[in-house]
Amino acid sequence: MITRPLLVAALGIIACARGSTLVVPAPAAVAPQPTSVPAAVAPLADTSAWVEQTLAALTLRQRIAQMTMFWMLGDYTSVDDSTFREVVRWVQDEGVGGLTMSLGTPIEVAAKVNYLQRRARVPLLVSSDLEPALMRLEPAIFPHYLLETGGATEFPTAMAIAATGRDQDVFDVAQAIGREARAVGIHINFAPTVDVNVNPNNPVIGTRSFGEDPQRVARLSELFVRGTHAAGVLATAKHFPGHGDTDVDSHVGLPVVTADPARLNAVELVPFRAAINAGADLVMSAHIALPAFGGDSATPATLRRDVMQTLLRDSLGFRGITITDALSMEGVGKGYTIEESVVQAIRAGTDILLRPGDDVSRAITAVVGAVERGDIPAARIDSSVRRILWTKARVGLATKREVSLEDVRTVVATAEHLKLAEEVAQRALTMLRDSGATVPLPSGRVALIHYMPETELKAGRAFQREMTRLRPGARLVAKLSPATAQSQLDSIARTLQGADAIVIGAFVRRVEGEGRTTVPPHVAAWIDSVASGPQAAVIAFGNPYLIRQFPRTRTYINAYGVGDALEIAAARALAGAASISGVSPVSLPGFFKVGDGIRR
């Protein structure tokens, strides 16, 4: 256990309880935080004057409000909807500084953002989780008809992009995501996820990570930041100081990371250094406990000054905006009230409080009280607000707040972006086994079996459609779910007799806050039995580690995610209409290692 915080000098030395020391090198050639205006934004004539004049016009409560970001859906709501009225009150009366946009369609998101921007005294900084894995603006579905509406481009996950082995793909995808974000009024992408996913049991990071090799993750994180900037969008490195070696989802509990300073320095911090050097504009904290890094098993890194100030700013040289992960998550919520968490987060060094519960006013009031009691210096508030206002000026908000709804259609989900998604998906497919020489599939009867949770309404549709087109003898014979009974499985097995090939698509991706990344044991055992036969293949759409549940499968392909581009790519590869060239960015002892991949 560390007895005192990290000391920063040319070399930082951490004293350990056992008497040993760890020398942590100061960051080499840390690039200054970008001060230029992002691409395609008209510069402000005098940014300093705008920042200082805006700050001077704000009361203490309004300054603190600038440090908050509320969460909202991009769905349609009328002006007299009670939830939307509350949001408008936060913007007009409280003067909140920004919002984070969740699920919604592009036009509605843009319209909603414009509506709120017109009512804000100080322009709003708009953010969203636009990691390739989350696709916050993906198409919506009308369940009764299973009709899909339009949406933003669905890009493959970060791990899938890493599997292509083509660095340019990372830059290109980040730039395309950024272009679509700016078109709908979003200025901050909460990406890249620079966590090094070294734990196959990680229920919250997984394919959101570029992989398990710290140096490779660092390189791709740097490229994602640069691609994001090329589109005029701000990039966020998360989740500091590293969420890759956890087996608890921080949405539902507080993960405990046992890494000591030496391990953090050699693994988790490597990509953060690269992202900071590339000019990452924000760093998001992780709701994880670090008992071997001077703390205990109950205090999240988000609330620790030795992590958010001493390590991040003093040691790694970060000069941008620090932001919490959502304070509504149980990783911080189980041990602290909203009032406690917002005050402690600011005292730890946070600039922006992300989603501080469902009542932003309550959070603001708590911080106002802390300042008035002297627990937080007023100068500490002003330093954060200046940083936030400078950032708003950098993205052009001082001169233009709204976006053109007409322009959305010329940028979002264009043919160019859709083609990029398809090409990346095709290069990402990674075949780790084919002992039965199943690929390409024969031209006879191909039995398709899909496994997916009940929430996956559209998963497998694109795969089935493309397989049927390329192999007319292909038919979907069963859709399995966690509720499928053993008697049903036995009945399905009888229908497979006489098939020339069997393809099992396992659509198992991370479900936020639930950590469902596996198949129920009885279904997994049945799939393992079927997949062990000749001319059978398993495609893992989502969790790349599923082969642990189907150890006898003879052909195994990782697609690293669920989405039309990946499904179409998998169908083409199975039919022999496209090559397979991906390499695994992660390993699974006893099954595969980093760099594995059978080319076909």
C-alpha cells in the first residue's frame, strides 16, 4: 500500500509501505493542449475578452452551473412534456453549461440541440458517447412492423477497427464520426476509450477497447484523437486511470483494480500519455477503486485528488478539461450521495460534473454551499469555468450556436461513410479456427441458427439477408434466446440433419449496466455440441471471448460487434465473396493470442 501520494518532479517517486520505491518518468515532450480553433469553425476576434466578460457576468451559482452537464435523450418531445420542461428550466434559469446526448435520430437530435441553444444565456457544450461501439444515433425500430428508421453511420467497434491491422482506418473512422457529430450540433465525442482490455471477464469495456497491447492501444488512441480533431470535434480519453482490468461493471458497482504504481505506469497509463500528447481535449475519470495506489477499496478514482490532480495534471501534464464519468452510476452512487460526490469530485480536480443525478439543481446547490462554507475556494470554481469557456470559444460557440437541419442530410450516413464502415468491417473479420475447412461454405443446404438476447430486435437480419443472396440454399432454422428450453433445442437439432453446413451466429454484446456478455450454460453446451460437428461454424458477433463456451467448435470467427456492416461482411466472407484478413487484438489463454488470424 502506498503511504503518500505521487510526488511530481522531473522524476516522480512513490514511497511504498514495504520501503520500495517506484520511479515514474515525467512525460516526454508533452504537447501543449491545443489552443487553435478546430477545423471549419470561424475564429473569435478576441477570445480572452469574451471569456472574461462572460465569466464576470455570471453569479456564483451560474458559474457552478457551467460545470454541470445533464443527460437527455434525442427523442421527440413536445414543449409541454414535463421532462423536457425541466431540461429547459435547467438551461434558462440555472444556466447549465452543457448536455450529453443519448439515443436519438440525427434530425431530432439536431433540432433539440438548436432549441436549447436558443434558450441558453451562455452557449451549451454538447457531448455524446459516439464510440464506434455505441452508435448513439443508430436507426430506431418500430417493433410492430420491425421497420427501421434512418440513423447515423454504424461503424464497427474499436476492437474491430484494431483487428484490421490498418492504422489509417482508425483515423478515417474518427474523422467520419466527428463530421456527423458536428452536423447535428455535438462538439465533444466521449472517445476514444483508451483502456487496455487485459481482462477477458471485463463486462463494461470489452470491444470498446482497441485491445490488450498497451503500445498498440496508445498508437490507435493517438490516431483517433487526431482524426476527431480533423473533423473539428473535441476528443475525450477515458476512463482514467484505466478501466481495462476489471470484472465489475461500474454502472452497477465499484470495481476494484489491484494494479500497483509500476503496473499502472507500464500498462494503463501508456495510452493516456499518447492521447494527451496528441492533444486530447478532455480526460474522463473512472469510477474504480485503486487500493494499491494510495487509496482504499471504497473510494472511486473520480473523487481522489492524488489521481485527478497529482497524477493526471502534475505528472502526465494534462492541461485540458477533466470530466467525471456519469455520477448517476452506482460505481460512485452506492457509497456517496449526489451532494457528497459532486463536492468531492470538484475538490479532487474535476472541471465538469457529468449527469449529477436526475436533479441538476440539487447538485448545483450542494456545490454553492461548499463554496460558501469555504470547503471549495471560489478561485477553484473560476479556474474550471474559464477552461470551459475557452473550450466553448475554440469550437466556435461564441459566434455560432445552431446547426442547419438541411445540412444534416448531406453529412450524416452518406454513401462515403457507409462505404468506409463496410470496408473496415470486412478487414476486421478474424478467423481463429477452421479445422473442418468450412470456409467458404458449400453451395448446398446451409442451416442458419441465431442466438441473441430478447433486446436484440434487428440482430441477424442483415446477415440472413446477405447469406440468402449469396447462398440460395441458406435458411434460418432457429432463433435462440436465453429463454430457449432444452426440449426446444433437442427439436432444433433434429432439423439440422442433412444440412451441408451449419452456421451459428452468436449476437452477444455488452449491455450497459447489465454485463451480459455470455450465453446461458444450457444453450452454450448445445451450441458447443452442434459446432463440434463437420461443416459447422460459429460467428461471434460481439464478445470475442465466447469460444470459451464453445471450446469444441471447429470454425470460429470474431466480428467484434453487432451491426449491419459486420453482418454483411461475415456473410460475404463465409460465402467466399470476400477475403478474411483480420488479426486478433486480444488473447485468450488456451484458445488464441494477440496477432492470431487465419487468412482466407
